Amino acid sequence: MKTNRILFFALLAAISFSACKDDDEPTVQQRLQGVWTFEKTIDHDVDGALDLRDTTYGVSGDYVDFRSDNKVYSRYAGLNYDTSNYSIVGSDKLVLDGDTLTIQSLTNNSAQFYSRVDSSATEYSESWIYLKK
């Protein structure tokens, strides 16, 4: 009887530990928070036969600072300071000042976002944003 009780508690402990989720894993918002440096943005605009591509590289001092109060502070192109609101939707969407971007990659030292806006069947704009820590 004592052996059965010990086996029962050992089995119960094993099930409990294997079923537990690691609560220490940071959320997408927690991983995003902090100061990031602009690496580059890539813009692609298509308007019928017109197909424009442009890459803009960050300059010294460009940054994005995602804060825990759902505000983001940024400096871009060495001149433009901005404050916006942001939120995370699901595990792969960043809503930034009303625009939705797909989080393509988010690691401890790099992030990549993508957005596409279709204006018509032959017109659209898409952008990639690359950040690094």
C-alpha cells in the first residue's frame, strides 16, 4: 500500500511538471520593449507599370524606444522625433499609430516588420523595417 502511494505521488508530480507552462518566458510585448536602433527601411511602391524601390539606412542617433505604457518614442533620419501609441495583437502583429505591421522576426538583438497596403488591383505599397539592439 505504501509503495502504491509513493508511485501515485511520483506520477502526479511528473504529470504536473510536464503539463506546466514556463511562466518565465517573456511576452512579445516584453521582448519588444527597449531601445532599438534603425538599421534600414525598404519601401516598394507599385502603381500600374510604375515599380519603385527605395532603401533608407538609419543614421547615427536614429532609434525606436518601445515602452511598457504602450508608447513608442522615435527619432528617424536624424531629424524627426515622434511619439506614438502601439499595441501587440496576437503573437505576430504590431499596431503602430493605427497601422498594422506583421512581426516577421523578433529576437533579443534584431527585429523585422512588414506591412502592405493595397490601393487597387494594380496598386500597392509595402515596407520592411529592420531594427537592431
